[in-house]
Amino acid sequence: MIREIQEHRSIRRYRPDSIPAPVMEEILRAASRASTVGNMQLYSIVVTTSRPLREALAPLHFNQPAATTAPAILTFCADVHRFSRWCELREAEPGYDNFCWFMNGATDALLASQNACLEAEAHGLGICYLGTTLYHAGEIARVLRLPKGVLPVMSVAMGYPEAAAPLTDRLPLEAVVHYDTYTDYTPERLEALWREREASEETQRLLQENGLPNLARIFTERRYAKGDNVAFSRKYFDEIAEYGFFNQ
């Protein structure tokens, strides 16, 4: 498993071959064994393989190749609905329709998604996390007929890779690990941590394509601009409320 983790890469184009049912079951069983708040499993996984539904989801993921070519899209949702319904059945009053429990559900869902992805890669499948889920969570919820108390937090495209993909770079370990207490970043340390990535051929290509002087400007002006960040944040915040997580 260590080998698979070290060799993880995002796959953005897939062969049309479907994932065999026994393999998908193993992936989902691995997901169900993830750590979970209070052993409550506050998540649901919607496995979308039918072409009409995948075609309905694709525009909500901006028709990116990973979403349009993958034979399966797994949507991981924070879900307090199922546990609350069980509590009511047992004449126990649930109190999980609030932001704290949305966060617990989101944590459970993301932990399950990572287990699923590791198991998928161990079977030779490729995966790609679709961050676009947060941009259109309400629309995705309507396509998937999610009730109140259930909201998407992450989607994963999954299938057999069309071709090998390059290994994506990562910052040095010392960039993300702090011992005992947080050590803030001096300008000199930031320069050192990003030096290799900024000097890479990929970065030089991006700078030329975007006509910008540095990689940070690509992030702030092209990929994740402030105006978009604020707009999508407000939209998702409203959807969290719409789907019943702000009732208390």
C-alpha cells in the first residue's frame, strides 16, 4: 500500500471500460472501514455509472475530461439524515441539524473517500478528486435526489486510465510538518520551499501561457480568483442552510 500512496497521481482521462462489480464492492467496503465520528458513519456515497446521470453531472463539474470520460463518479456526501431518522424511530430526539455536525459529516465523507481511492488504486484504477463539487453542490444534490440533511462535499472520478500520467510534484515535507508548535514562515523559508516548483518546466510553461510573472499570480488571478472564491463560498453556505444544517 505504501507503494501505491507514493505513486498516486490524478488521472483525467479514462478508458470506457466499466469497473467490475466485485472490484467496486471492495472499494466501497474499504470506504466503509474509514474512521468515523462516534462510529456514526455520517456520510453516504452515491455511485453514478449510468450514462444519462453521468451526462447530467458532467456540466456541474465544468465538463472537465475526468468527469466526462470516467465510467464511474462517486459523490461523497455529509449525511446526518440517516442517523437522525434512526434516532426518531427509537424515540430519541436528534440534534444534528447544525453546522458542527455538517463538519463531522464532511470529515467522515472525506475520510471514506480517501479509503476508497487507495483501494481503487491498489486495483489498478485511476482516480481524480473533483473540487468542483463545492461549486455546484445544490445542483448535484438535485440530480442525485438528496434529501435534507445530505449534501455533497467531494466527488471522485474513477476508472481505468487511458494513459499513464506524470507524477505531480509536492512541496518538501518540511513545508507542511510542524513539530510541537506551529513555526511561521519567513520570506527566506518560503523562497526555499517553493524554489524547485517555481523553477520547473511545467511552471515555466504556465507562465508563458498565462503571460504572468510568477506562479502565485496564476493561482490568484487565473485558477482561484478572489471574486470566484467569495461567490462560490456564499453559494455553498446557502446550500448548507438549504439542506438543513442550520436549523439550530
